[in-house]
Amino acid sequence: EVQLVESGGGLVQPGGSLRLSCAASGFTFSSYWMSWVRQAPGRGLEWVANINQDGSEKYYVDSVEGRFTLSRDNAKNSLSLQMNSLRAEDTAVYYCARSLGRKDPSGSAWFSSFDIWGQGTMVTVSS
Amino acid sequence: DIQMTQSPSSLSASVGDRVTITCRTSQSISGYLNWFHLNWYQQKPGKAPKLLIYAASNLQSGVPSRFSGSGSGTDFTLTISSLQPEDFATYYCQQGYSDPWTFGQGTKVEIK
């Protein structure tokens, strides 16, 4: 079964750090871009960061740039998000998601979507 | 950043109704052969989102055929042809055209 399982969430004080992990199974982890998407309580979805197959490319939303670091261990089928200098506005459920790329019928371009999601892990930043 | 605006923000409908949700992007999203960088997701309370439609009009495997997507440029639509009890949820559009990937604010479909 294709599965993503997040862990590492919890309560942390403003300015603190937390490390989230995502364990992948049921597919060839090293073949896919992976992302983190978060959802603040009662709010919509926000893409946070993504990483390419070998970890050489990483992209972040501006609000976390310089504070969050994304990494992966393909030997362990694992994705990690190191979150530093946490703020109240980082409070959210964090989802790990697989990015699936598909080519259009003409083969002209790649189209990506988040096709597999984990169950999410809650991060609460509060004093 | 590309801004995504969904309408309506919420709607009430009955089982069997045809439901249409619109997503407008702040700039045109390119595509090829009616494939556009626009995806649709369904989320139920306390659950992770689920991919319904990819590249604007392609049905994700396992998703019922009553769901369909269309559109081009800046205007995209998700249609549920005959609403079923399990379809009451929140729906999000998402663009994969340019970084940062952005989502619409969501459309909550409630029971009338």
C-alpha cells in the first residue's frame, strides 16, 4: 500500500525548533519530488516546501525561507522538515505529500499534482 | 505569486443536484492540448486532502466519473454532476504553474 506517515509534531514555544519526519512506503521514494503542505486551524491549504528526487533542489514559500530546512534520505525512504525560529503563525497541521508528474499527450510538458498525502501532524507554537 | 480565487466560498445543495465550483487565477496558466497546470482536491473534516482532478480536466484514478473539470487561461471549473452524500466536503483548486504553488481558499459544500 502506498503510504506516507508523518511524525514529530507537538507544542513548542515561540522561537523554538521542531523536526518533522515523513516515512514513505509502497512506492519508489527516490523517484518523486516530495512536498510539505500545511493547514492552519480552520484555514485553507498552504504549500510550504518541496525537494527533488536527489535532494539537490529545494524550494520554500517566502514565509519560511531561512527558518525551515527540507531534507530527504532515500536510503531510509524518509523526508524531514527542520523548523527553527517558530512563530505563532506556523501553527498548523503539516502534511507530507508526493508530487506526481505526468506528461500531456503530446509529451510537451510535465504537469504535477499532489497525489498521495499523509494523515498530517499538528504543530502548535504557543507560550 | 499567483492568487487563486474560488467561488462560491460555500454552497448548500441537495443529493442529486448538479454543483459547479469556479476557480479564477490572477494570471493565465498555460497548457498543452487542454492540459493546464490546475488541480482540484477534496477534503473532509479531520482528513487529508484527496486529489480529484489533475491538469484541469483529467480524472484521478479511483475518483467517480460524476466529477469533472474544465477550463483554460484564468478560469477553471469543477463540476459534480449528481451530488452524493459522500461528496459533502471542502474543495480546493491548486496551481502548479509557477512557484510558489498556491491553493484557492476552498469551497465548502454543505447539505441543504
